[in-house]
Amino acid sequence: MPDRDDLGSAWKVPPSRYLASRPAEHRVPTPSSVYVTMPDGCQLAVDVHLPDGNSSMRWPTVLILTPYVRRFAVTAGSNVEPSPNSFKYRDMFVPRGYAVVVVDARGTGASFGTRDSFRSPRERADYRAIADWIVAQGWSDGRIGATGISYLGAACDFLASTGHPAVKAIAPLFAVWDTWADNYYPGGMLIKKLAQVYDELMLALDHDRRDLRSRFGYFADPALLGPLPVDDDKDGSLAREAVKGHLANFRMPDFIGEFKFRDDTLPYDPSFHGTSFSPCTYLDEIPKDVAVYAISGWMDGAGYANGALSRYLTLPNAERRLLLGPWDHGARVNVSPWRSRIEPELPVLGEVLRFFDQHLAGRETGLADEDPIHYFTIHAEEWRAAKAWPPVRGSRRLFTVADRQLADERPSEATTEQIQSDYSLGTGEQTRYERIAGIDATSYYADWTTREGKLVGFTGAPLAAPLEIVGHPVVTLWLSSSEPDAALFVYLAEVEADGTSRYVTEGVLRAIHRAEQAPPRNYRTTWPWRSYARKDAKPMPIGEPQRIRFALLPTSWRFSQGSRIRLSIAGGDADHFVQTPHGRPPLLTLLSGGDHATTLELPTG
């Protein structure tokens, strides 16, 4: 069964049915485009899409804030889509009565200026100026919403945090709440490929390097030329001048390397720290009457689902919603091994349309009658609804025991298992990490049976009945290390009766960050949290067992009767993460039983 929303009773009105009730009523004409001047004089390129091109009517506005080129010039006679990053929003909302405004962020596309950081404070200030400009237009009804995937999604939070009174609703899609922990440094470990590939993408776009752009499927069509000039820039000279300014943009590998710890600051700007480019920093600036819909997927990168959950748990806003599906980053793929098709079937933007219809357009959609949380359970292949997170309060605890087994009872006899970190092992090129770097992936962890066979794994007995989990599995490891630091990778899998191993989820932690703290008020969790601060980092005492407790990434999964649960442990992922420590692979000694029980807690009803 695919991720259809019209089977079961999770929704009173499923998103697909709601979308079917809202057919296109307006044409999508060629947009107008202008430069809008910011308070500091910087000019930003803006496209305005109006239903039927009608500027005499007043429309609610959906704002898209992108660093990925609002619109390209295209080869004459070509029918290539000129807005590969934003056409989906245009085609959903404009025909249904919304103005859609797409902005090239400062230092990108045809906009002037330079990017001095990832999601800089200057860029955030621009968003308020853009909102001022929108409500001053004759076609605006004074209400603004925002949505978008990834960078565009976090921009929704930043827009809301400007406190602009016209901003009524935001739908951050597949977006972080804390950029440091949810994206670049999950578990305190740097994802090496992400920074490199993001840098290559931004060089391709910001510098108009079409030779580099061909490496990225979303922007590879040779008929896509440079950033499209605004209407008054007839000869394109202004757009070309703007691109020259982008040559000074920050470089991601250099920038993110400044923040090895979450509280590190720029050496030339002590006010700019490792969360200055994160929405959670501006929690108190987001008005409580803004409606918020956070959407993510179980295979959404390194921690985007954590971001969606923490956004939902942290914001005090009365109207907030959460949707978690069987998706990768951006819902490009249905990741379930039991899918009937690769492409997701639930219309994510159809659900966002219903949300905006309720909070921007003033339509009665029945949204208030729906539970605030919906999530998909893989292997059950069903949608669920919930009134609170987590939707379950119980747990099932499993213990590692001798002979690499998992058992329901704590063993009284203490045993040890040695795990030699192997820096040559990796998880491959079809994982949760590829899509966040703009790399295509479709067959997620299809080779897991083979890869897992190279790891130290602990396997349970065949399940007497199906077991459904939802939330964050949590491991408590008792282990010692031969080195003062280590990378800990823990994988959860379902081993089916025929021996096929299905990757379920994983967790990662750098051992120096093992100390737990209570979560701060701007990043609420229901799972173990740590600060990743420099002051809290502690080397491992060599050879001395330490208790290390951390969460795996959240999921909802049904293990079948007769399947076995497997917990595997590794000391590195050569395909995605940096060596820790460099050139000194630790020998880890895992303890089981007695007073030093290594456990796996599965969230279940």
C-alpha cells in the first residue's frame, strides 16, 4: 500500500480529498518582476505572480524566500521550467486565488549584495522590508503566509520572527529548528560531504557557473541560462553586476568550520554563534498568534524531523500542526521498502493549501476538527493521528547479552564485546544524507543486509506478535574506549524471517559530548539532549567504562511477527562523516549485564 491518505481514519477530510475540492480557478500568467530596495540600499529581485495577472483584485500572499534563483533566463524556444526551485508553489497557489511572491535572497540570483553567512541577520532583516513592500501594493489584501522546503522553510521562521503584523501563517517544510544540531553537526559530528556539496551548488548558482550546475539534477538542463533580469533591466546589465557581487559570498566549508562546538563564535564577531543562523534563536520574536504547520519525513536528512518535532514542542502558539510522512528531504521519494511507487502520493502542498485557506483566505476548511498531528507508520503502511507528542508513553526495553543477542531480561552475568572502529566502513550512497546535499537517491538502504553484516550487531528472538514503535528509540551504552574520543553510530533494523535486514533508523554521537543536560526553553525535546558546548565536552577516560545515553532519529515502524530486532554499532561512517579521532580508530569495549547493562528502549504503547 502506498502513502495514500484516503485509506483509514487518520483524517476526517484527507489532504487529497480537500485538494480535489479546490480545483484551479485562475490562470498563471508570466509574472512581473522588480527590484525592491532594502533600508541599507541593497536591491532584491522579486517576482510577483497574480491570479489571471489581475492587479485590480486584492489577494492573500504566499511568500517564497529562496537563495536558489527565483527564475532563470532560458534558451529561446525552449520549454524548460524557468523556476525549478519555486514552480511547485506557483502552480499550487496562484490558480487557487493567492498572489505568490518569490524573492532572490540577498547575494543570490539577480539580487545585489553578498551573503556573509548562512541565513544571516541581514537577510532576516530583509524579510520584514519585503513584507512592508507587499502590503503596500494595491493587489495585496494585507495578509501574508510563507512556505518552502529546507532553506526556504527555515526562512518562514525568520520571516515570522520579524514580528511583522501581516504574517499570519507559516508552513516550514523539511526545515531545521537548530541548523547546527539538526543538520551540519548531528550528534556533534560534522557531515563532511554536506558542506562540500552545498558549496559546489552555491558556487554554481551564485557565480553563474553553468559548468558546475550540470552536476545538480534540479538545475542541470542546459537550456537554463543565468538569473533572469527584472523587467526594467532590459539589457541584463544590472543582473550581471549583481552576480559580480556574489563572488564575495561566504564559502560553506570555511564558514561551518568556525563552529566546531555549538557555542563557538566568529572570531571577528563574538555576537555571532553557532545558533545565530537557526530559527530557535528567535523563538521569543515569533508572535504567538501566527499559525504554524511543520512538515517533515522519517528519512529527512540528519535531523530535520527532530527540527519539526522541536518546533512543534517549543512554540507556544495555539495553532500549530505537525505532519511526518514516509519521506526523504522534500518528499521527493516514498522511502518505505513496501511502497507501490517511488513518488509520494499524499499531496503535501495540498495540505498546506488547506492550512493557508483557513488562516490566510478565511475559508472554512474543517481543519479545526482534525487532530493536530499526523504521522505515517512504515511497514503497517498506514497514517495515524494524534493529539499530542509523543503519541505513546510506554516503552519496551531490550538488553544486549552474550553471543550478540538482545533479550527482554537484564542478564545477571556481566560480559563484554569488543568493537574495533573501522574507518573504511560506510553506509553507502543511497542514504538519508544524500538528498540534503542535493544528490538524487531513490532506493534507500536497499543493500543494508550486506552492509550490516560487517558490523557488530545484537539480534533479538523472533517476535511473537507485531511490534509498533513511534518516536525516538533510545540507547544506553556502557563502554570504554582506547582513545580519548570516539564516534558512536548505532543502527536499528528489522530482520525479516527470510534474513533480509531492513534499515529502520540510526543515531550518532561524538563521545566527548556524552554529558546530558536539560533541554533549553528554545529547543524542547522528549528525547535526551546535550548542549554540544565547548565547556561541556569531556575526553573519554581511556579504558574506563562510561554510561552514554542518546536517541536515535525518530520513526514510526511496525515490526512483523516472526521478525527479529537488531541493534548494530560502528565507530564511523566513512561515506558521510569525518574520522573521529583522526587516524586513531578506537577499540571500543561494550559492557552488558549486571550493573552495566547496555539497553535499547523502543517507544511503544
